[in-house]
Amino acid sequence: MLNHDMPLSIIDRLQFSKDSLNGTLPIHVIDGAKNWPAVKKWNPEDIANLVPSRQVDLTISLDGSFGINPDGLPSHPDTRKIIKNVSFREAALIISQNHDAQTRFYISQQSISQKLPELLNDIERWTTTDEGINIWFGSADVSSPLHYDPSINVFGQIYGYKEITLFSPADTPYLYPFPPDSLLPHLSFVDFSDPDLERHPQFLLATPIKVTLGPGQLLFLPPFWWHHVRSKTISISVNQWSSPRLHQYLGDGARDLLRRQLPIDRMQRKTQTNFMVSELLDGAEQLALLDPKLSIGALLAALNGTISYIDPKIHRQLQDKLLYLANQLDQFPQLPSTDIIHCVRQIRFSLNTVIS
Ligand SMILES: O=C(O)CCC(=O)C(=O)O
């Protein structure tokens, strides 16, 4: 059981390694990005000089709200708009020279490799692929709504300050996630800046962990951790997403989010779902001998993700079988791994016959 009162661990960059990315608790790496060239070179006035003419999307909010509805549209459509493909130079100029505190601008989640590739060399890489590396560059007091991502996140603060509020995946029952079949099942209904406690009374039961990140600092965010992010000043950050390890999918609270999300992903993100399911199956197979409990957990999650693909009768049989094996395991910890591997094969087989 996760200890809610556990403070965020604070370490220095020498203690932070690729192995740290396997963790299930967030880590503040106090000087994690200190030596990145970006921290010396990037600032709101000059960053555009580091790239040739490039285009990005710019979000504008007239009242500081960047909230989104379950249908994927802004919660305050009258005061928010996104301008696609504006010149990065112009957008940077607007952000750095804006004196109207009411109106806020955000170049948010723009892929560095696709849109500003010249900047890639200025950051230390914590992912093996270029995908999933994004820049977040905006005015003071812009916020990203409370949400989680099913990915490992290494979040680097380059310029200015950001206040990040985290909630464990185990707090999900108090955070009112959007419906599983909505466009954005990973967002919360709670307006973090102005919570409506009549509508969302349980929010009071959630345990926030607050961290302020300044230039040269890193935050490691395990998959499925909820986060709300607000800039305290003009700010430039870079995040790097990568695929979770098996046990991170299955950690406290994370498994429920994964189970909730997998069957829904079939419609919008079929490839991602298949990818997750096959990762879970591969992981379960590898772990059958070493850690049968985790292995069965992975299989149950994978099976849940296949709910729309395989014959409901077979689905139920497999689920019963896995629950039976899980019970057996409590009594006979030396359960033969062949039983588990057999289930992996059955799920794979059922999936292949339906998908192909
Ligand atoms: O910096 C922000 O505004 C949001 C970043 C974020 O949500 C993320 O890195 O997952």
C-alpha cells in the first residue's frame, strides 16, 4: 500500500539513472537538467534565434483557463482558441512581450523532433526514441488541467518556474475522471484552480503533493500519476515520455486506470491498445517463473484490454481461469509456470485469430 504521506523524494543528478525510470513514486531531481545546454541557451527572447523559420500551434486564453471538456473541446470556448501553424518566432515574441496579464499564450506540447528539431541537441535524452519529446513554452499563470498520462515522464524545467501538483493513481476515486468512453478518459472533472466541492466533494480526500520546479530541475513522474501544472512566471519546459515497465502498469491504483482505459482505447487508439496488450503479454510470459503474481496481474490487465476483440465466452473462461490461478497461488506459491504460460498463449491465440 502506498504511503500517502510519503514526501516526494529529492535527489541529485548523480543519484538519478535509467534505473530510476522503473520507479513507481515521483522524484524531484534538484539539479537534473543543470548541465543541459538548453538551460544556458534558451530564454524567451532568444530561443527563436536558435532555429530557422519554423511553425508551431499557439493556444490563447483570454481568461487564463486552459480547461477541456470530455468531448475534447475547451471548457470556455469564448475565451480560448488555438492558432495552428504560427511562426515560432512570432509566437515567442508574443509570449515574451505580452504585458496584458489577463491574456495568456501557450505553445503547449509541441513535438521538438517534428517542429523544432534544431533544439534536440540542447537536452539530455531520457528516451530511446525522438517521439514523445515536447516543448511547453508560455506566459506566466498558464495551467494544464489535472490529468494523468499512461507513460513515464521526465519533465525538465529550462526557464522560469512551474508549480506541479501530483496525486497518486491510488487517489483516482477522489479525482472524478472523465468517462472511460469519452475522448479524453485521462482528464479529471475537478477544476483544480477553483474546485467545486459541492459537485466533487471527495476531492477533499485526495492527497496533493506539491513541487515547484526551477531552471535546471527535473521531475520524474511515473505513469498514471495525476498532475496539474501551473507556470508561476514565463516558462519553458521539456517533457520526455516513454513506455512504462510492466510493474508500473500494475502498481497501486495504476492497474485500475489501465483496466479502465484499455477496452476504451480500442476505438480511438487501437494501435496503442494492441501495443499495450502485447507488452503485457510479453511481460507476463517473462515473469511467469520469477514473479507469478505479477504475471497473472499483467494477464488480467491484458485480458481486460481484449474485451472488444475476443468472443465473450472465451473471454469469461480465460478470466475465470486466471482468477482460479491467482487463488491457487495464494495457497501454493510454487504454481507451475506452465499454467500461466498456457494462458498467455491462449490470449495471444484468441487475439490473433480475431485481429488477423
Ligand atoms: O507543463 C505543462 O503545462 C503540462 C505538462 C504535462 O502535462 C506533461 O508533461 O505531461
